[in-house]
Amino acid sequence: MFKRLTVVLLATLTLTACERVDPNSPLGQRKAIFKDMLKTSEDLGGMLRGRLPFDGARFAEGAVKLDTLAHEPWQHFPQARDGGDSSARPEVWERQARFHDLARQLESVTGELVGVTRSQPLDAAGLKAPMDRVEAACKACHTEFRNH
């Protein structure tokens, strides 16, 4: 009985390990960046929507972090579709010009958000429109290029 249980456990662990993404692969790197972008964006949006207490300094730091992250994932999309469990649709590789246009739009609006945060003290109401543009840029790309 112990041998059977051991074999089943090892088989399960092996199959589980096969589904993991190599963190050093392009897929693993872009997934990590996108997760960090999501967390940062959720924190900023949470401050503006009252889910988190508004802290101007933290918001400004988060805006800079989001802008930095917005420039990073694109280098991890190879010219040809890579293997693995990607949420990216084939259109990412078929319509690269449009994909890169949307990436530049995101970079632009995150840069605008950083610019707005340079005027201290920050007012949450004044940050809503620039943050809405960031969220709209994310959504536009997801709508065209991400499997949900």
C-alpha cells in the first residue's frame, strides 16, 4: 500500500511540475510583469475608489512603478508564438503592429499619470480621469489580444 501511495504521489508531483511555467522563459517573465502590473493598478484604483485609504505619496510611487512596468512586458513577446499556457491570442503575433500600438498607448497614459502625480499635494478626484485612461488602455489590449 505504501509503494502504491508513493508512486501515485510522485506521478502527481511530476505532472504538476510539468504544468509550471519556467520563470526565466519569455512567457514566465511576461506573466510575472503582468501580475505585478495588475497588483499595482488594483492598489491605485483601490485608493481612488475608497477600497484602500488614499495616500498621495504611495499613489505617486505606485504610478511610477506602473509606468516602469508598462514598458517591460513587450520585450518578452518573441516574433513567433512561444509554447506554454499563454493567455495571449494568436492575434498578438498575427497583428504585431496593432499590438505594439496598444502597448505604446499604455506607456503613454501611464506616463501621463506619473506627470499628474508630480503636483503635490495629490487630490484623489484629480487622479480619477488619468487612472481611467490607464485602465481603458489595459482593457483595449485585453479585449483584442487576451484570452479571458
